[in-house]
Amino acid sequence: MKALCWEGVNKLSVERVPDPILLNDQDVIVRLVAGTTCGSDLHLIGGYIPFMRAGDVIGHEFVGEVVEVGSAVRRHSVGDRVVVCSFVGCGRCWYCTHDLWSLCDNINTNPGIGQALFGADTAGIFGYSHAMGGLRGSHAEYVRVPFADYGAFTIPDGVDDTSALFVSDSVPTGWMGADLGGVQPGDVVAVWGCGAVGQMAARAAILLGAERVISIDRIPERLEMTERFVGSEVIDYTSTDVGAELRERTGGRGPDVCIEAVGMEAHSDGPMHLYDQVKQQLRLQTDRPTAVRQAVHACRKGGTVFVLGVFAGAVDKFPLGAVINKGLTLRGAQMHGQRYIPMLLDRAGQLSTSHLATHSLSLDEAPAAYDMFKHKSDGCVRAVIRPGR
């Protein structure tokens, strides 16, 4: 079968790889209907996520059709149309039974890497390095889905493939940021980043009752999209002082909840960006925490900062003094998708996602799709990859 493979830093190619097979009785094999590019993948492609190997298949956000089931699978049959959670959970360990699915104890096939990097092993995620389990990714004609009774969800008849696609990762990630960030009715919420996850975090905050939601970015198309389809206020950080603007819009206090949805390759228009970029390229730090710093400084005293963006390791100049002296709650997590996906499929009508799919390309065109996505050319927010197109 064909698959999109990582061949080295900034090198992708479509290759022939062996078809997946059932490795245990709880697996299913899914024929890919649609996948999508994701900002997290750009960190892999750029070489910022360790333990990638040439030939690894990337991709983690997808919908498909079940074509084969293991003997112990109870919730799925051949022909089911499913959306698959990007993180894989066993459904039985302490973390899964406490709805902390991205922390599953039984999925990662490379124990010890996470211990060295983070102090503990994480769950596995499709196509996201051997530090995250080495699972083959979803940009392929067929995908093996482990523990399918817990990680694959039948798509309701009234939900189209494109809407379901983003429930694989972007929508639950955004919803988690607002939910675990503690958004309450009447809150003012600020969201850094107007990509798919940032837009979904802003929409979730609105649905959870926030009085005002303010989204921050620099790309005109994304700002317009967020304002039009999500209903959030927007700030172009290249045209104003974000901290001063947020204080102005909140009566001098600052937002109650600040959600960072940018991650380890954050940009800014100030000198700190150059400092962070040089240190990252020299591997003196692994991540650029520009947006996190700004969120910590902007948040009101006693407020909450939730980090949704992907970070790999260490950052420099983190404002820990501001966290302590302002009495902030600082939280973060990878996406506990199984906690949210069933509810989000039921609420699909309240979470418009079709506007995110700005481009559609074939699997053979996937390297070009990622180039377009990386450089945000032609207004690309997400490129949907369809093997049969």
C-alpha cells in the first residue's frame, strides 16, 4: 500500500509499505477515507521531535471504514464508518479508567524513552515518533487501530466525513483546553493561536458560557475565519501590544482563563523570537515558549493558564515568578480524546469544522500538502488528504 513517510528532517515521500495486519485480537484494520495535516506533524517534519526513523509513516487525525476486525472486538463490524482518536488507550489501566487516556500505561512499546524525557511514559499516538510508541501513522491507505473498542467511534449517519475528521483530534483537544482550563459562565477567555485547535478551544469556551472570548494570531485568513465561523473576538498581535489590548478589553484585570494553542514553534514580532529561534536551532532549548510566556503575563491574578500546544522538552526564560506571585493555576495535557469524542459527535451541529478544510489533495500529493500547510500559502488552514481523490 501507499503511505506518507518521514525520510529525514524536512523530507517526506510517498512510498510503498507492507499492508497492516491484525497483531492482537482487539485490533481492527481501517481503510482510510480522509486524514488531515496537523501542526503537530510540522514539529516531526522539522526534526524537533526526537526518535523518528527514516520510513516512519506519519499522520494521526483520520476517519475511515472498518475492513477487518479482531476476534475480541465487540463494538465494531466490517463496514462501520469510524473516527479514530489520535491517542491510543487500553481502556483498563488506572489512567484510562480515570479518563486520562493520553497517559495510558499499556500502549507505549518503548518504555524508558518517556521516563528519560518527561519522568514518565506517555500513551501511544499514531505516527508520532518512537518516543510515543512507534505506531504507524494514518497517512496511508490502511491503518491498524489497536484497542479499537476504546479508540474508534462509529460516526452517526447525520455527521459527514469532514466534520467527523476533526473530531479525531482538533475538536477534543480544543474542548479539553476550555474544560480542564475551568472556563465558567461569565469568564473572559483568551486563546493564543487561530489554527484548528485554537479555533475549537475558542468555540468550546463560548459553548461553556464564557462572556467574551478573544483569539490571538497574525495570519489574516485565520483571524477572519475565527471571527466569522467561531464567533470570537480577534487580535492581530503584529499590530498591537497584546498585553495592553487584553487589559483594555478586561477593565485592566486580564483574562480569567488563558489557553495556549500554538506550541513549540511559536512566533512573535519582538526580539525574544529571534533569541528563542537561535537557541532552538542550536538545540540549546527544544521549544519556543513565546505564547506561553505571553499567556502567563496576560492572565489575571488568580487565573488559569492551560497549555494545549505540543512541547517536547526544555524551554528558557520561563516566567515562573509570575506564576507564583500572581497565584496562577498552570495546567497542560495531551488530548484525552476518548473522554470527549462521543459527546462531540452528538454536538457536531454546534461545532462547525467544515471551514477548516481549506484544501483537499490525494495521498500522492501529501508532501505538497504539508509544504502548503507549513508555509500557510493559499490561505491553507488544514489540507485534507484523501487516498482515492
